[in-house]
Amino acid sequence: VYHAFMLDHASGALSSDMALAAELHVLLCNKGREAAELWRMTRNALSDKRPHANDLDHERLPEALELSVGDFTTVPWKRGLSGVHYAKRSNGKLMRLDPGQSAPEHSHSALEATVVLEGRFEDGHGVFKRGDLVIGRPGFRHRPAAYGDQMCICYVAQEPTPFWRFS
């Protein structure tokens, strides 16, 4: 799933909020930079067009840069029903988990991408640090929680639920 996501990023096939998650991952994590470069080279090798040194469309880069160095103390957080704090950001959202806090175990009906911006995050399947990308497939159950004694802030993007799921 990870490499399919990064391939979609290299080909420009991600929605704007998912593209922002990919850009954050590339900016903040060596694994993300390596994957982006691998898929960029693959795309260029398979393309009929002459490749350019920097031919990816980085439309979401300014917002990713802002979030990567952001001051989260000024964010207008709203507490959700689960007690977790959220703030709308483009089509995605910021999620704040205070030390020791977790969200209830749940799953989603669509693909979800979470990038850790500050602190560490665990979901019952691993512990993730700044820059790590956590991809949850539809039906994937997890319990997001702050790890350790620090606040955790993540950017969370979710693909829209297909209309056919409601019929």
C-alpha cells in the first residue's frame, strides 16, 4: 500500500489532501524522500516525454513547508466527541493527542493517511515518529494514541467515501 501511495504521488494521482500528506512525508522523512525519488525515476524511465530534473508538481509544497515548521499553539483546536482535538486544514485535518490520550478503536470506510508532525504516535500496530506516514486501508482497525509523555500532532487526510457505498 505504501509504494502504491507514493507512486500515485509521483504520478499526480492523489487528491489534494492526500498529496499534502505525501509532501509532508517527503519533506520530513528520509524514507519518503527515497521513495519519491524512486518513483520519480521510474515514471521518467517509462515516460515518452524527456524528463526534467524537478518535474513533479509540488502544488502542496508551500502548505507542507508551513506545517512542517508550524507553531501549533496558535491553532484553533476543537474538541471532538472522543476528546481528541482537531483543526480543519484544507480538506484534511490536524489531530492533537495530549500525553496519555488515545482515540477509541475504530476503522474507516476509505483510505486514510496520517503523518506525524510533532511527538510520537502509536496505533496498536507500531510506534511512529516525526515524518512517518501511516496508511490505513478501508476496514483497518486502529486506536490512535500519543506515545510517551509528549503531545502528538498529526496531519490526517482521508479519501472521500465513494458515493456507491451509500446506496
